[in-house]
Amino acid sequence: MVQHTDSGTGPRYNRAVSAARMRWIGMVVLTLLLVPLPLLALMPGAPGAVRVAGISLVWWYAGLVGPALAAAVATALLVRTPE
């Protein structure tokens, strides 16, 4: 069995591929954040019509929860620190 020894330069990985993977994961998560809105609006029993503080759940998700989650995901996954 042949052992490969590293010259001490640290872990090797392709930064471009790693950054592209993080962008891809971010895009998938951001796209999946769109799924609950039509589900709330179209499910039987109309759970999206339930009102919280006088505003329906569909409006809460579309106006506050969805954008807040999208901003958090974009901040966590898409914004990279300089290397």
C-alpha cells in the first residue's frame, strides 16, 4: 500500500468547486422557500386563511416570514468572507 504524504500545505480542495456548491445549495434552499406559499393557499381546509393579528397566514409568510428566511439563507450561504 502506497502512502501519500502531504508537504504540509494544509488541506487541498478546489475553492471554485466549493464556492459553486455553496451557491447551488443556496439557490435550492431559496427555491424551496417558495413551496409553502401555494401549499398554504391551496390546501383543503384553507390553512392560509387562518388569521393571526388580523392578517392571514399567507400574507404573513409572503410578507414577513418568507423574506426573512430568504435573507437569513442568503446571508449564511451566499455571502463569503474574503480568503
